[in-house]
Amino acid sequence: MTTARLPQQERSRATQLRLLDATVDCLVEHGWSGATTTVIAERAGVSRGAQLHHYPTRAALVLAAVKHLAERRAREIRAEAAGLGGELGPVVDMLAASFTGPLFVAALEVWVAARTDAELRDALVPLEAWVGREMHRLTVDLLGADERRPGVREAVQATLDLLRGLGVANLLSDDSQRRAQLLSAWKRHLAATLA
């Protein structure tokens, strides 16, 4: 690698990161229909040609953004969890918060669009399978769960499914009181299962 190419590679990576971040911002702010590649490129401060060079289709750009932010959020969750000492309640609360943030909102926009867009769905299904596996592994690690024990794997997955469902419910109205009650009951059940 020559030193002359390194600055160009760094500029290229910086452009990609701006596009990925702008994609999520636009999905959250405008939804799927309003997050066009033109709007995203404008938000990222790059030319349409630069956007097309890095991501030739909207689906490629959106899927790259979802993967990029899923990886980033997993790193952030691990860093946040380091200060929790593996306590179940705070870990579940932290995971629950990840299902109400911008990445979740952006992902939900993509999921809904993929329901009727076969090309997007075909590309999204393997990505979501990967994200699901990574989130499951992360949750197992954070909870110190032993999946060799009967029912533990299912309890971890049920936790993620519950948190995802509560995140969807939270999009339309503030259900924090009901959410807190459900999470409290679920934490007791999960603690008994993991014990």
C-alpha cells in the first residue's frame, strides 16, 4: 500500500461512513419512502455520483447502513455492559433501551418495506439472520447464560423477542409504565431460569 493511496482510502471510508449515518438519520426522520438516495446524499454532504460509486442501489446503501450500525451498537452495548457487573436487571434494561433507539426505528422501516419489495427482502433476510445471531450471542455473554442448561437458550431468545415487541409498541405511544411492569415480571422469570 502506497502512502499516496492511504489518504484517498481514508477519504473514501469517511464518505461511506457519512452515507451510512445519513441513511439511518433519513430513515428515522423521513421513513422508507422519504429516504431516497438523493435525500441521503444531500444529508451526507456528498454528490450523487459519490453515493452511486459506493452504493449503486438504495437497497445496498440501506443494508450496509443497518449492518454498520448493528455492529457499532453491539460495541456500544458491550462497553456499557462493562460497568454493570453482569447484573441481570440492568443488563435487560440496557438491552430494552436498544430496542427504542434510532437503529431500531430505522431497521423497522426497512423490515416493513421488505414485506412488499422482494429484492429488498431477499437481501435483508440473511442480514437480519446475522444480526439476530449476533444479538443472541451478545445477550448470552452479557447475562453469563449457560445455554447447555434446558430452557436457557429459549429464555434468552424470548427476552429478545419480548424487547423487540415492546420496542414496536413504544413507537406509537409512550407505554413506559406497562413496559416497566412487564420487564419486572420477565426479569424475575429470567433470573429463575438462569439460576
